[in-house]
Amino acid sequence: MTIAKRLSIWVNERLPLKPFWRNHVSHYYAPRNFNFWYYFGSFSLLVLINQIITGIWLAMDYTPTAGEAFSSVQHIMRDVHYGWLLRYMHSTGASAFFIVIYLHMYRGIIYGSYRAPRELLWLVGMLIYITLLLEAFTGYVLPWGQMSYWGAEVITSFASAIPVIGKTLVVWLRGDYTISGVTLHRFFALHVIAVPLIILALVMLHLIALHHVGSNNPDGIEIKAKKDKHGVPLDGIPFHPYYTLKDGVGVVVFLIIFFAVVFFFPKMGGIFLEYDNFTPANYLQTPEHIAPVWYMTPFYAILRAIPNKMLGLAAMGAAIAFMFVLPWLDRSPVKSIRYKGPWSKIAIAIFVVSFIGLGYVGLQPVSPLLSTLGAFFAVGYFGFFLLMPFYTSLEKTKPVPERLTE
């Protein structure tokens, strides 16, 4: 017996790596008809790893104080070897994270991945999304530029609309009566330590839940229902090597696009990195237009479309809360959009257009026309959820095949 074999036996007697690999990779049977939309789950893990690694290296040269935060970022960009690359990989990675997460969520919606028995899997995924928004917001403040400072000022002030505890909550969030160095240091601790630990724990729970109930597929058919005499799903194939190799090809294409943005379009016309944020924070000078980063603007547009601050805040919260109850709003007898009726397809199209439209409106300065347009898109967004129990239960659906289609 070779030394490598002995070492392998010794390790597996104390740490069951082989059983883990067998149960969750090589003998985890996934549906054989995964398509393009199933790449984005793997991409989200890839971007998470990028954010953790680049974030650690950036934190080594970052100074979380009001007097030095902005200059430390400039030091990283100008003096640290490949510091500019790390910073752009991290900033581009933040936007890439939300792009793949939104597409991953969209795939879950169109194929009914939130339906039984995957309700808890969906809920954990939504908790990951909420935590990512918190991580993005705390990281957005760290460069301590004009948009960082005033964005934090505006977003934390929303809490003041909450009756009774609002003002106290604002002070608690900021750690001070105004946005200050205390706020910056607090957000740095949350961004670098607390929130990433929560994200990693939730991602682990998400993967455990996924491998327990099994992956959904474009047909919305449970492959565990039909197995051979060995207990292997008839429509399943091992995740490794089939999907690890397929995802590997997708990762190469994704990285080519990702680094093309990093090297040539890192600011993306002021959408990924706002131009005002290249100016040091100044509490005496307010930017002409204050808006959050693009991946938060759909909810910001909903808040802005309602004149009453408290009602706007409630609507913004409801926009996210409806995603949590989605599994219980869908009354359709089928899961996948392939077999749902025309009303579901029209509703999803309206939802996508409304979400993108809200994102655009949230990026633009306030105007009467855009406020009206934002309200129109908000109606489309909420209509998707509020009317779902009716159009999903009343529409005529197509028959679902017994076995997976190609």
C-alpha cells in the first residue's frame, strides 16, 4: 500500500472527506436537463469567493477612520502593487454578485423552485439576499467619498419615519447623532466580520437544504419519484463529472466577461462606481443627485414614488417581504412556466419590465414624469404578487410529462 493510500485512509477515518464528496458531488444526482439558467448558482459561489479574497487583501491597507479612509483607498489604487486590480475586482464583483443573484432568483421564479418541497430552500435564499443588501450597503460607505457619505445619511435617515423608536434607531444605526467616523468604523466591522459570517452560514444552509430536497429542473418534475432498482433517479445524472465540467466552461466565459469589465469598464459609466465618490466626503456640500447603487434602486424608486415617508418605507419593505411569501401565493397545479397558462407568462413579463423600470427610475434625478413612471412600475411590481393567487388558480395549464424533456 502506497504512502498516499495510507494517508487517505488515515484522513478519512478521522475526517469523512470521501463520503462527503460522494454524497454531495460525485453521487449527487441532478436532473439531466439543466439549461443556461442553472449556471448562475455556480457563478454566485465564484463571485462570493472573489469578494472574500479581494476583501481580505483590501482590508490590509484600508484605514477605517473619517480622516484617512478616502486617502487609504487612493493609496491602494496608486501605491499598493496591483491594488487597483484588487479594488476593481471587488467593486465589479459587488455588481456581478447582484447580477447573478437576480438571474438566479429569476430562474427560481420561472421554474417554480420556490414550490413544495423547496419552500425553506427559497426562504434561506431570500435571507441570503437580504444579508447581501446589508453587506453591500455597509461596503458602499467605506470609500468615504461624497456618495458614500450622503448615501449613508439618506438611507439611515429612513428609519426616523418609524413611529416611537425611529429617532433612537437612527442614532443606534449611526453610532452617533450624524454620519461620522464612528459610523464608518461600525460599518467596517459589520462589512468585514459580522455580515460575511452570516452569509457563509446561510450559504451552507442553502446548500444543505438543496441537497436534501434535490434540485428543481425546467420541467418542474421531481426526479426522485422515478428510480431504478438501485435507487438512482432515472432522469438524474451525477453532478460530477457532468455538471462540474459544464459549469467549468461557463466559469471560463463568465471570467472573460468579468475581467473585460474590470480592465476596460470598471466604472460602467458611473453605475458600478459613481463619479461623485471619487471626491472626499464633505458634510457641507450635498451632491446634486443622491441615489443608492443600482442594485438597490428598484426599492428606492418604490419608496420615492410615495409622497408619505412612512408609507414609502412600508412599501419598500413590502416589496421584499412579498418575495418571502411567494411559495404560498402561487396556486397553480404546475411549477414550471413551460406548462403554466398565458396569464402567468404575461405576469412574469410585466414583473421583469417593472423591476428593470424601477431600477432605471431610481437612478435618475427626481422629476414629476419619473415619479409618475415609478408609481406605474410599482403597480406592476406589486400586481405580480397580489394577483398571483387568482391568475395562477384560474388559468388553464398544459399537461406535465411523466419524464423530463430534453
